[in-house]
Amino acid sequence: MHQVWWKAAAILLLTYTITAGLLGPVPQLPLLQETIRNLYFHVCMWFGMMILFTVSVVQAIRYLRNMDRRHDLASRHFAGVGMLYGILGYATGAIWAAYTWADPNVPFVESFSTIARDPKLIGAAVSLLVYFAYLVLRDSIPDVDKRARISAVYNIFAYAILFPAIWILPRVLESLHPGQDGNPALDVKNDISASMRMVFYPAVVGWTLLGVWIATLRIRLEILKEKNLTS
Amino acid sequence: MDRHPSDQIGDIKRKKSYLMKWTLALLGLLMHLSAFAEVNMADKMRSEGRIYVVIAVMLTILGGIIMYLVRLDKKISQAEKQNNQK
């Protein structure tokens, strides 16, 4: 198998994440209780998405400098897996909210509208839609080189919008999203407890490596397909 | 540095909501304290043995996904080798 070492590392880290994530000690918070362990999954998805999108934009810039189509392929597939992680992050967040912050006394439809107004959710939805448009853009241009050039430029703008939409505006606005206003152990920059950090950092690496694995498989497959077409 | 007046209002609002959140959290904690001895963590029920079922299920799912990826990886490596030999 191709490049075993980091794939084995991914498997080990994910196994560690699941085991230590469910068994390890966590801070006891009144509303969240055990669900705080979702940090190792939900938040890791978003971290993984950011890292994969970063790789994607770096590859896009490299394509624009070298015009090497392999960078274009890499850019597209890393963005694709990043989007998958984003959708999973959204889904896991919805499940988490349904069991914790959603008001159980209010019927689901009403509490949904309260939660959906959260700035971070809207920002994340906007960013994912921008990346969906990136895929649509790619499919709409038949000429291969034009497609690569135009979508690489679009990728840079799509990456740029991630920051105001997901990180800056939700912090500036009166956000209900946990973790932005000093909710301990969720504010991963400062307040996450040491016992959670021990599982969280390896988890980020493990999930990201898994995403990289999936993306590289897709890139290799597409290179193979192209070679078979032209040979 | 001169703080713009609206910043101070924002500060007061932020401080207020921070205070409110802490008060609510404390109240919640106290209410739980009155009902149970501690925060209602899953310690008793889950740690008895059911948590291991959860872990086993998750590891099985992870194992299945990993096995699929390994299979795919080997197939692609094979095809690449064949392609290079052509």
C-alpha cells in the first residue's frame, strides 16, 4: 500500500479518539453533561474542514503558478472532502443541539428557528454553499485548462469568505453559539481543560489524516482514469 | 486609546450577558445539586458496562470504514502499477 505510515497513524489516532474520548475524564458541566465528548467529533469535523480547505487553496495557488494539472486535481478533491466534513460537522452539531441547547418544552419546529438564527450556523451554511458553487462551476466549463484556471481563482475567494463567515462575525455578534462567550471547555483556544486537550489534539490530527487519505485516493483514481482515457 | 462610546455599551452588554450566563449556569448547577448529589453525568449507568458497548459499536463502524479504504487503496495501487508497466 502507498505511504503506509501516516495512514496507520490515522487509524491509531482515531481508535484512540473513540476509546479515550468515551472513557476519559471530562469536566462536568450542568447543561452538557456527557455530550461534551462530542467535542472530539463535531469540532474535529470543522477543524478538519478548515485544514482540508487550506490545502485546497494552497494547491489552487500552486496550480496558478505552475499550470500543473495535478495541483488542480488536488485542489478539487481536497475541497470535496472538506465539504463532506463540513456537512458532517453540521449534522453532528444539529444532533448535539437537539439534545442539549434546544428547549425540550418547545415543539421542535419552534426551537429550530431559534437555533437556526445562530450566526455561526448561518455563516457555515453560506461557506458550504460557496464551495458547492465551486463544484458547479467546475462542471460547467468544458475546456479543461480554462476550468482549472477559473476554478482556482474562485477557490481563493471561497477560502477567503470562510473567515468572516465562520470565525469573525459569529464572535462579534451576540452569538448563542457555545464556545464564543466564555463557555469553558468549549472555547478551544483558551479554556479547554487539559484532560480534554489530551484527546482533542490527537483527534484533530486523526480526523484530518483520514480526510487526506480519502482525498488522495480520489486524486489517484482520477489520474488513473485520465491516463486510461489518453493511453 | 479612546474607546468609542458604542464600544462601552457593547462592553456593558457583553458583561451583562456574561454575568447572566454565569448566574444561569450557577442556578442550573444549584438546582441539580438539590436534586442529585452532583451533575448528572453518565457515570453510574454507563460506566457499569454499557459504555463499552458504545465503544465497541463505534470501533466496529470505524473498522469497517478503514477496511473499505484499505481495500480501495490496494486496488488503486495495483492499477497504478499495471499502468506503469504498460
